[in-house]
Amino acid sequence: MILISACLAGINCKYNAGNNTVEELLQMYLEGKCTAVCPEQLGGLSTPRPSAEIIEGRVINTEGADVTLAYQRGSQKALQLALDAGCTEAVLKACSPSCGVGEIYDGTFTHTRIQGNGIFADMCIQHGIHCMSEIEYKEKKR
């Protein structure tokens, strides 16, 4: 089973109440071929919500609030859902403080990218789930 970020399946769970639909992933989701999760919502954060980025290991939103615990709690719940579903691969939202794989935003809220993983992506990797961003997924499918 493949795990995907819920926003990639067309679910309006982004910080701004939008989504990042990838048509092929949406189709897989509709056909029941993948499991979709949103760690932020599972952590109790509202939609919409202030944008957040990782700063020195903490998740801070644009209002200056430390929301690290909500991200950790939601990532734990999402990981358990992934493990329960037998997921071995994941396609996650690039640069997200939860789901970013290999690159995340640097905490300046300027869309500047740095090396690193989001909290949920890190947990997945530590539990043997192979992760890639939707960008890598699209490149792989070409």
C-alpha cells in the first residue's frame, strides 16, 4: 500500500484550506489504492491555519506560535495509520514542515529551501517507509 499526503489527493487540508492535487494520485485514492493522511489535521490543527515552517528544530507559524507538539502528535497518528495499512512507500508534499522529503523551507517564510525533512517524513523514514515528494514522483513517472 502507498501512503500519500491528503492534499495530493485533492483533500482541502492545506494551511490555506486548498489542496495540491496530483491527478494520478487522486485517481489512486479514489480507487482505494493508497492511504491519504494529513498530519496537521490529525494533530488537531484547524483548516485554514497559519502557515508554519521549521526553525531550529521547532515548528513555528507565521503568528510566532510554537506548534511543534501538534505536528509531532499528528505525525505519530499518521504514522500509525500508515503502519496499520501496511504502507511501504509514501508520496509526500514537497517542502512541508510535516511531509517535506529532502528539502523544507528554511523558516524565513520566503520560500527559501534548505536540506531537511518534515517531522512526519522523518518518522516514516525511521520506520522503513520509502518516501519521495510529489515532484520526484512526477519525474519518476515520465
